[in-house]
Amino acid sequence: MPSRVGPRHCGQSTAWTRAAWPSAVASSVFRKCIAGNSAFPRLGVKRYRVRGHLASAMNRDKLGSNLLLLTTSIIWGAGFVAQEMGSDPLGPNAFNGLRYSIGAVCLAVILLAWHRGRAMDGFRSRDWVKASFSAGFFRFLGSVLQQAGIGDEATGPGKAGFITGLYVVFVPLMGLGLGHRTTTQMWAGVALATVGLWLLSFNPGNEQWVIGRGDLLVFIGAICWAAHVLVIDRFTNRVSSLHLALGQVAVCAAASW
């Protein structure tokens, strides 16, 4: 038997090769068969095509997720105007209690329609209880502080929206305490957000730079929203999204009343 093995040995089966020679020699034969046999390149092309389809599917999923987040941001931003309109006839607690109660009813209907006969399964885990109460608590704090700040004439919906949006900066900062990593881009964002907050919210008064009462309430509320995001991130893979949404909204509604 020759010591050098080339493409001419590719007619021999791989199983026979592994049985006849040591494992290292058999692996060498198999690699050379791949190089010399025209069937293997076709398999390689198919493999790369599959990888291409998987990458394309992942890109579509990522695009869909980003579009959902963009749509959520548009809806969320439009809500600040409604919050300012509702701050006059209703106080912060009454307004939040009413809107979150309506939201809980709507989510319950969606949950029953989506899961049908399995709607109650998601309420039976301890993780759901922990997630609902912790996320609902921070949602309640963030909502009531935000609503109280928007009611201040010096704040308004535009400024409240910008300050609340600072929770995007607070999330990685607070995540440092949980062992999350940060990047240089994040610190640059922190610097820009700080400058923007200063220019937008601080006004000269009595030769001192002071922040308005409404702006301060919304700022503290943004910290609560950042804590809410971290809670959601912790439990999002443990419980159903719809069950968690319903649980936290129900807790927030109950706390508001």
C-alpha cells in the first residue's frame, strides 16, 4: 500500500479507511478526498448557501426588532402630549391609575386571544411574581414622578421627553453595578447627554444655577425607568412577555389607586 494517498483513493469508503488505518492517517485521507472529489465542493457550496440564508434571516429578524423599537418610541413619545393634557383635570395618581387599569384590561384580552386555552400557565411561576412586582414597582415610581413633572408649566412634554430619554444613558451606568460592560461610545453618550440636560433644564436664578422642580422630578423618574429596564432584562427570558406586561401593569394600576 503506498505511503502517499491522493485523489485516486477517493473511491474507498471512509468507514473502510478508518477501520484499516490509524485515526490520524484516516483523517488525512478524508481531507485529501475532499480536495480531489468534485462532489465535496458542491456540498461546500450548499453549506455556504445555508449559512447565507441563516445570516439573511438573522438580519431580517434584527431589522424587524429595530422597527418594533422605533414604533414603540414613536407611540411612547406621543404619549407625553396626552399626559400633559391629562395632568390638569386629574392628579398624577388618578391619571396613572386610570390609564394603567385600561391597559391591564386590554392586555388581558390580548393574552386570552393569543394563548387561548393556555393563558393561565404563565401565572404559576415564582419568576413571574418577582418580575411583576419589581417591574411594576419601578414603573409606578417612574410614571408618578414623570406625570408630576409634566404637570409643571416650566417643564412641559418636550423637555420631559428629553429628560426621560436619559434612562438610555442610566441603564449602562447602573448596569456597572451588575457586572455589565461599557464602551467608549457609551461614555461619550453620557457626556453629550449631560451637556444637553444642563443646557435644557438649568436656569440662572439668584446668581446660582438651579434645576426646576418639574425637571428634577422627571430626572428622578428617568432613574426609576432605567431600573425598570434592568428588571425586564433580568426576567425577560424566564417568563412570557405578555404575562409579564400584564403583571407589571396590573401592579402599577393597583399602586396608583
